[in-house]
Amino acid sequence: MSNAAGFPLLSLILFTPLVGVVLLLLTDRRQEDRIRWIANATAGAGFLVSLPLWFWYDTQDAGWQFVERLAWIPSIGAEYFLGVDGFSALLILLTTLMGVIGVLSSWTAITVRVKEYYVFLLALQTGMLGAFMALDFLLFFLFWEVMLVPMYFLIGIWGSDNRLYSAIKFFLFTLVGSVVMLLGILAVYFYNHSVTGVYTFDVTQFHQLNIPDGLQWWIFLAFFLGFAVKVPMFPFHTWLPDAHTDAPTAGSVILAAVLLKMGTYGFIRFSLPIVPEATAAFVPLVVGLSIIGIIYGALVAMAQKDWKRLVAYSSVSHMGMVMLGMFALTPVGITGSIVQQLNHGISTGALFLIVGIVYERRHTREIAEYGGLSKVMPVYATIFLVMTMSSIGLPTLNGFIGEVLILQGIFVVSKFWAFVAASGIVLGAAYMLWLYQRTMFGNVTNPKNEGLPDLSMREIWTFVPLLVLAVWIGLYPKPFLDRLETSVDNVMARVSSDYTPRLAAAGAQAGQREVPSGTAGAQAPVRGGTR
């Protein structure tokens, strides 16, 4: 099934949250329940309008789909250029889903400046969606920077004790990386002009460049700093535990589920295809930092006394695993890396929701303050158990699929890398099971926990889609893998010419022009609004 000719589906998805922002701005701040209903309705509508990406996406089409292209700043060659492949389509769906969950989870948690809170939350949604859709590098950078402002205020105003420190640290770390990344974007922009005589920020054109090795190195390092801070990779990770700890629950959920994926998305969308030779040259550096991140994040997580900081440091370890799979530069490794990005969004997003629920009831995140909660909150304990098993990769749940693919992808490159990755999985099981044992099992020794209410129906509904996805991906990942196949092939065609014939065959099957065999600069064609 194809989308209607010229129908601006991506723009509809992109600007739906902004419609909610406008409605909220026109609403009296004293009508807090109406504000909550408008925000929830907007987030729900945003998810519904994104669903055609799942049903209309053509898994056999190796080109960009749902493309929209308009002149924006003609004098410098910048365009309003949107399009998706399987990777970005899945991330957009994850973003709209987590937007619904984040807004719904805030219903009783946010009681001050309610109007401003939801305005920032919906504005953040537009920034994230735009970054995943943009095929113009300047437009991508605009959305990348736009995301900083709402998250800064969400942490700085509605966060906990050290919120201002954490907000400023988050902002400065990301801003420094962004400024350096902008220099890399301009380097590609001017090199493309020197070769083609055309000023453009068209990412699909940049994917076809053969940049000299020396310049590639500098561009890779510029991109690396911008994306590595966002992942975050060791040693650029220090902002993450603070931001997670002090952010409101919805902020932590979206930060873990979506914002961290901006870094890994940037590597796959820009670094690998634009500077493939430099990517291969810097594999030892990235792999070394990823290995340190896997082990360091897991060990520090085991030492945490704060429930939220433990989950935050687990993200450092899990994202190290994602980067390791990606820089194995094998099709299975990259596929596993992408699947694990989705899995991390599902499981870690749920874990932050779980922390937020008890924090809203007890106003403490100290693990020692809890114990025996399964006796007073059985539904809560059951959901926590499922998402814990999802996080550590229990077979039949989503985490297992991503871990197996990553291990398979890196094993053929280095058995040592595979051993380190497996060690990180074992350590992850240790700290997560230890956390569950300390908080859920045993007797209720703290009188303050005896009367804690179990999950309300609203809270249960925030977990339902995450539970469904965890089981679905764990038992039947094929629909997700099918959507990723051509995206991974496009990247591999740039990183290694050995995989170009496979891409050419896929293009021929879809009725498109063939990509010449062995052409290092091969790239899937841009397809228009009609597929």
C-alpha cells in the first residue's frame, strides 16, 4: 500500500505537537485539567498520525520514502527536505509512542507551572521528530539544537534537588559537541561545492562524495564529538547520570528512550556513509571507548545507592554495547545495534517510569528505603520484573534479540570484543537482579512502605505498549528486521564495496535503477512522495 501522491505525511507528524503547543498557549493557565487533556490528546494524535509509517513503508524500496522537498534558504542551498528509511521510520514511531507515555505519566506528577511544562514537552517532541526526518544537514542541525532548550527547562524547572547544575551541565556538554559538529558539516558543505560547483546541504548528495582521507579524519572527529556526547560514550558521559537523576520522570523517560538515540542515529546516518574510510580508521578508538563504557557503566551501576542513578549508569553500559555492534561494521552488527537502540528505549524508558512511580509516592530514590514492595504493590512488582528481564536480555523478550545480533556481528571480527560484550551482559544481569531483590523481596521493614498504593489504571496503561513491544520483538522480530534491511545495506555499500551487489539486487527487485557493482560511492536513490 502506498501513500497518496504528494501527501505531506512527515510534515503532519512533525507539526502535530506544535498544534498542541499553540492550543496550550491559548488556554488559561488556571485550567490545569483542560491543559492536561489537551496535551494528552495532542500526544495521542501525534502517535496516530505516525502509524502510516509502519503500514505504508515499503520494505523492498531501497530509496528514501515519504519525501518532501521545498526551497528554504536558496542563497546557501538549504532546503526543507524530509524523508525516511526503515531506521528513521522506527525511531519516529518510538518517539511518538514515548511522547504519549511521557505526557500521560505526568498527569499527577506535575502540579506547578503545568501549562509551561506541557508546552516544553510537546516542543521537545517536534525537535526530536525533525532530527530523525531531516535530509538537509542544516535543517537537521536546527532541530538538533532546538531539542536542547525544552530539555534544559524541563530539568531546570521541574527537576529535583540539583536541577540547575544538571540542566546547565547537560546544555553545555551538548552545545560544545554541537558547535564542533557544525564545523564538520561546513567542511563537507564546502568540499561538496569544490567538487560539484553546487552549494547544498543535501545529505543524500553528501553520501555520494569521495572525500580525501586527510579531510575525512577531521570531519569524522568533528562528528564524533557531537554524536559521542549525545550517546553518551565514555568519557563524555558525565552529564548523563546528573541529568537523569534530576530530570522529572517524563524527562528521564524521553531522555533515555529517544534523546540518547540522536547520537547513535548520527553515527549511522552521517559518519559511516559520509566518511567511510575515516570510520574504518577510527574503529580501534571507538571500540576501545565502547569497551570501557560497557564495563565501567556496569561496575559503577552496581555501586549506586540511588535507584535512578543505577538505571542511568546502566544506560552508559548498554549504549557502549550499541556502539560496539555498530563499529564492528558488519551487516548483522549494525542491525543488532539498531534493534538494541529500540530495545533500550523500551526497557530503560520503562525502568525510569518504574522509579518515577515510587518516587511520586515516597519522594525518595534511596534503594535502602525500600524492600518487600512486592507484598504491597504486586502489579507494580510484576511489571518491574518483566522490564528487568527485558533489560538483561532474557530469551523471549526484546533485549535478547538485540544482544544475540550484536554478539554475532562482533564475534566474526574479534572474539575478544565478543567476550567483553558478554561480560557486560553478565554484569548487567547482576546489578539489575540485585536492584530487584533489594527493593521487591524480603519483608516490609520500613513502615512508610506498608500503605503504598499499587498502580492505578492510568499508570498501568503507560506500561502496556512497552510490555507488548518487549514480547513482540522478543518472539517475532521479523517485521522490524525487514524494515532495517535496506537501510543497513545502504550503509554497508559505503563502508564496504563487498556489500554493494546485494544492494543493487534489492534495487532491481524494487524496480529501481541498479547500483553499479563495486562502486564505493553507491547510494540508494531518493524517491518522491509517491512510492
